[in-house]
Amino acid sequence: MTYCLGIKVKEGLIALADTRITSGTETTVKKKLTTVEKDGGSMFIMTSGLRSVRDKAVVYFNEVTETQTYDKLYQAVNAFGEQVRRVAEEDRATLEKAGFKFDLNTIIGGQLKGDDEHKLFLLYPEGNWVELGQGAPFVAIGNSGHGKAILNRTIDEDSGMHLALKAAFLSFDSTRVSSNNVDFPIDIALYRKDTFKLVEQRYTQKDMASISAQWDDELKAALQHISGDWMEKAFAKLPGVKDEV
């Protein structure tokens, strides 16, 4: 399992991916965030699913981009989808015979020279896609359930990139403490609108330990500050001495 998150705000794009790979009882660290800068544009690719399918699709896509150029990001997304379908034709039957489900969800974001703004796409295993935009400023794949609450409560298209990255990390951290198959290090990519240049950064658990601890303390303090008056109707029905709220 994995956790990959893409956020699109008016200012730019945030990408975050964990690096834990679990196979049986073994865990390894593998990069799940791929960046491509070519022909005056930049894009990132993040995947969740079978590692062998991911690696093969990326190799095929890189080979295709050596001879083909794309002016708009959706064209590159289509091309990656074609490679996913190609891998499916080659490997699906063998994988399913061995008991593995053919599965690869992909987040692709960036801006190519023909795009009027930065774009964010979710590509499905079948090769079809949806574009994220107004009303849907983020998309997560993999073990995505635990980290969505903070994003839903704090992020919209008008959020700044600093706030978006902060929320992205806290979303990952919430997932990490709730699941043993998502963990550090994490890779992030940042893209500012109309710059056509991506930057990458890796963070280890040591790098972020103080932020994780601060978030724990902030949550506990916030819980203590929430009014408890509404609970009295229920606690008043209990026999014995009432607890102080």
C-alpha cells in the first residue's frame, strides 16, 4: 500500500508520496514520485498499485517521450494511459493467474507549454482519467482514508502553497500513525503556476519529528478546549457521581 497526494490551488501544485514498499514481511524504500522536465514544461507522476506494473509503465512512457513531444498535459496523460493499457495486455493474465489483481492508479500534475494553467489528473487502471479542478482541489491514492479529514476541512482552491504543503504533510502523518504500510521518507514536488519548473525535496522521520510532536500536542489541546456542556444531558443519566468535564 502507499499514500500519494496531489493538491491543486490557484498558486500552484503540491505532490507528496511516501516511499514504503511492503511485500509479505519485508519492507523496503522505493521512490514513487517521478518528475519529467522536457520541451519547456514540467510534470510529475505518482502511482499506487503493483510495483512491477508501475515500473514497466514508467519505462515505456519514458521511451515514448524520447521520440514524441506534447504541448498539453492531457496529451501526456493519454500517452501514459496507453502504456498502462499496454502493460495490462502483456501482464494482466499472468498476474491474475498468480493471484494478483492488475492495479495502477496514477496522479499526474504539471504544466506544459500549451497549457493555459497548471493541471492535475487522476488516471485509472483502465487508462481513462478525470481532471481535478474547482470543487475538488486534491486527490489521494493508496491508503487514502485516514488523511482526508484535514484536507476537507482546511484546503480549497484559494489556499496558498505553504498552507497546502503543511496540510499535505499532516494528512500523510495522520495516515502514517493509523497504518503500518505507509511511512517515511516522503518525497514532495512543488510547482508554481506558469514557471514550468518543478522542485523536489525528500524528508525523513527525523526531519519532521518535531512537527509531528507539535501536531499531537495541538490536537490534544484543541480537544480540551472544545466545550463539553452538550455532554451533560447524557452524563446526568448515569448513576453515581458525575465526572467533571
